[in-house]
Amino acid sequence: MSMVEGARRSCLAVPGSSAKMIDKARGLAVDQFFLDLEDAVAPLAKAEARDRIVGALNEGGWDGKIRSVRVNALDTEWTYRDVVTVVEGAGAELDSIILPKVSAPDHVRWLDLTLSQIERALGLEPGRIGIEPQIEDARGLVEIDAIATASPRVAALIYGPADFMASINMRSLVVGHQPPGYDVGDAYHYALFRILTAARAADVQAIDGPYLQIKDVDGLRAVGGRSAALGFDGKWVLHPAQVDAVNELFSPRQEDYDHAENILDAYEWHTSAAGGKRGAAMLGDEMIDEASRKMALVISGKGRAAGM
Ligand code: GLV
Ligand code: MG
């Protein structure tokens, strides 16, 4: 896993072309933000956005948030210039690069090698800047295991639902809502579960993408609640109105956190009382064993990372 650890419950998308939105982002209670050079920025505004992003990173004031930039995808003419400008200009103030539309491990290797070159040229700490590949099309999902392990810099796999839905010709225009006519389950389950499994196998984080109906916080809770319940670590937010809901969805519920801590205490107490010879114990009416301890560690770890 990359050196870019820490909670990513909420990741705020900020258009790199908007000085106003960049300023506003500083005050929001998100774990991560990314300054976007891709789909939120018009082709003619990209060059100016690069410079604005370099300025915003160097200015600081990001208050411990994970600082990321999303560059353009490798099938455009912009990617190399995005990486060179941003990392040469503000590499020491950047924690990771989000690479969109990754459909092959070579994309990640290209970015890894390019970052290593710039780090060497500038004397930056080698390997510190992480890579977060976005899985946004059918090829990316098919290649996901190789993508997740293509570089030790990979810190998280991010689901790009809007592009992904377009890529597979899904008959829905609303991200996260079930396509009309599909009434036999959750049309997103396979993609989400595949990404989550690849992320866990590679020991990196799994992040859900955006929910576009920014005024519909109930819809956000329903869609984000699914990926949170599966085990995803966080989700993108596009607007201040989405921040609290997403932070809450991706933190354990207080009662689950307390229960997990009780399991850990009880297990520790019973097994050490038996001189290390007992594998299972009782907590009230509940049988707890090594597997219960592992499940409890997940909830307790997420809760502690969220400051509970
Ligand atoms: C995000 O980039 C998406 O395509 O959903
Ligand atoms: Mg996308």
C-alpha cells in the first residue's frame, strides 16, 4: 500500500478552474479533496487550471486533508503536461494523483515512472506521491487486479459510476438509481463488489464515486449507504450539502463501534485469562472467536480513524 494512508470517508471534487470553489473547499470538513483537471474543466480552460492548482497547493491551508489532483485520462493530449506542471510546481504539497479512465495496468506504470522521474529531478521524497486509479469502463473492471497491483504507489481504487454506466450501455441516466425495467436486484452490485474485492486483495482503499443529484440527500444516503454497507472506505462529494451525510455514512454507527470495542475487550480478557489456550469466549449471549475479533477490528479501526 502507498504511503498515503488515512481516512478517505469523504473526497470533495473541486474544479481546478474555479478560484472561488477552491477557496470554499478549504473550509469543508472532508477527509480528502481533489483539484480537477478532467471532466469539470473545459478544454480551453485546462492550461490556466494547471497554474491555479499549483498556486492553491503551494498556498496551503488544507488542514490535514489528503491533497489530490485529478489529471486528464491517457487517451487525451493533456495528461503528461498535467502531471509535469502540477508535480514540478507543487509536488511537495501533493499527496496523490487521481488517474481517470484507467483501463490497463500500463496506465498506472506510466504514471509511476513519470512521477519517479520528476521526484528524482527535483529531489522530492521517492514514492511519496500516491496513485488512485479510477475504474470507469468495462476494460478497467476486467483488468482491475492487475491495475490495483501495478505500482506500490496505488493507494485506492475509485469507482467512476457515470462513465462506467455509459461504457456498459446501462439504460439509466441517474447515477446509482436502478435502471427502469431491472427489478431483480441491484444493478450496481457486481461492479461495486468487484472493485471492493480487488482493493482488499491489494490492500488498498475502495472509494465510491459521485452522486450527481446534489439536492437529493435522501438519494445520496440510499446510494452511498449501499457501498458503505458493503465495506467501501468512502465516497466522493460534489457539494457542501453532501459532506455531513457522507462522513456519517462511512463512519461506523456509534452502537456498532461500542459493540466492536466490547468484543475486542472481552476476547482479550477471556483468552489471556485462559493463558492463551482458549480460542472462543462469550460476550453476553454471543459467541466470539478469532473471526469475530477480525470483524470487530475493522469497525473499531474505521471508528478510530474517524476520531470516535
Ligand atoms: C466520475 O468520474 C464518474 O464518471 O462517475
Ligand atoms: Mg468519470
